[in-house]
Amino acid sequence: MRSRSVSDVVLSATLDVPTPPARLVADWQRDVEVRLGLEPGDVESLPLPRARMRWPDYPRCVQAMTDWTRGLGLGDVLITSEVALMACRGARYHHDGAQYGGAAFCNLFLSEDKGLDLHFATTGHRIPLVRGTAVVFDTGQPHAVIARHSNGFDMADFAGERDCTQVFLTWELPIEQADVAHTLRIGFDTQPATALLLADEQVQVNGARATLCPQTGRWMAAD
């Protein structure tokens, strides 16, 4: 196990990407409602290979992200990184450092503006989610998808018949790749003695394992 800092750098832009075909969007909506049964706050994967067969503009979306990340100084890391298609109906505050501690997330949102924001509780970044919203951030950074009028995650904001599903592509950028580490200003081997004693990845705050309040994003001591 290797220790590292958690970056507070959040990079974002709005890219010019084409609207996904209506037939594909309908497929996604059926998957969300029938196969996944997404509840408020859930984030789940959609089948990307099937989507690509019905998505002639998929290469344009990837190229837009490749051009943007190159402009950030990330080189060609996107091309060699694993990509997945995801859907969320809002998202509770969480971090992904315990599962993806060796990566940064690079996301491209594909849905239209539904009055939702991507909010980073610790850094204060709040990014409106529209078609073409692109973002790069450290997986250890607390984040959520919340209603634009809200100051936290509230289940009631996603209740009823309101369409509040966001579909997005996500790439896992390896933190130890030099361009990624430099751009996000990540420091390595920050607590080498502690890291030697750990059996699994975790995020620590003030030297102790920490968890998050899913409604506010505030750090709490882990049980």
C-alpha cells in the first residue's frame, strides 16, 4: 500500500458534444427504470458496448474529451484509460478512494440540464450538469449530485415523476501517471509508515480513517 495526498483540484469545462440519438436515450431510460430500478442517490453502470452500436457520435464525444484533457496537460492518458457508461438519479455525498484510490475520475455528462449540480463539499466547487459538462477530480474528494436549489442531498428532491437521471461516461485516469499527478498536484508517500500497516485502501483525515455524512458531505470518524 502506498500513501498519497488527496487533491483539491477540480477541473471542468462545457464541451460541444452532439445530443445522443433519441432511441438511445429511450434505451437508457428503460434500463434505469426497469433493469436498474435506480432509487434517489443511486449510481449504477449501463452497458457501454450495446450503446456504442446505436451511437454514431460516440467517437466525437471521446475525441472532444481527448482534446480537452490534452489541453489540460494530461497527454494521451485518456486513450489508454478504462471507460464506463454510468447513470445516476442524483448521488449522495461519497468518495471513491476506498475502491479507486489509484485513480482520478474524468467524466463527460451526456444528459440535458435537469437542474442538478455536481457539488464538492470540501472544496466548494459546484458545477451545473448540462450536456457536455466535463470534469476531472480525485476519487478521494467528497462529491454528490444534488438539486440546484439545495445545499445538500435531499431524497425529496428526486421523488415522484420528475426526470432527474444523468447519464455520463467516466474514465479512470491512473494517479501515478506523471501527467495526472502533476496536473492534480498529488504528493506521494505522505505517510509511508502508516501505509505499511494497512490491508485495504482508505481515506484518512487527521491521521484516522474517516467516512462521510451522505446528506452534507462532512467528514465523520469511521466506526
